[in-house]
Amino acid sequence: MARPAEPGPGPRRTCIGCRRVRPPAELTRFVRSDDRSLQIGRTLAGRGAWLCQGSTECFERAARQGGLRPGLPGPGRGVGARRPARRTP
């Protein structure tokens, strides 16, 4: 079985709105800050979510589908955060 052609050189990211794979230069990265506001920046610390640059449609689609929640956890809810203990009957 033939493998699909490799994308061009360099990193690729997926828009959480339209799911298109693009180079980071064509996308905007959002990160949730400690005060729970959204910050924009490619070099900000923390887990981020990528959206097509200037596309309100992608932002609205991501918000409607809940794509911003897993990609942008709030403080204390990121990777490695403890989950509440399950109650056993």
C-alpha cells in the first residue's frame, strides 16, 4: 500500500475549528492564562489551541463544538492535574 505524500518541510498544526492541517505561520495560537482569559501568541507557555488566522468561522465552529475546552484547560486542569476521586458504592 502506498503512503500518502509527506507535507512540506517544517511543523504542521491542526485548526480546531475546520480541522485543516497547516504550517503554524497560517494559524493563530490561543492559550488560557492563569486569570482564565485567552491570550494569543505562538511562544506563550502552556497548552494551546490553533485556529486559522482571521477566521471567525473557525473560532465560532470550535466554540460551538466544544473544541476550545479540551485544547485550553483552565488553571489546575491541564495535563497531570488530579481528577476528583471516584466514589464507590
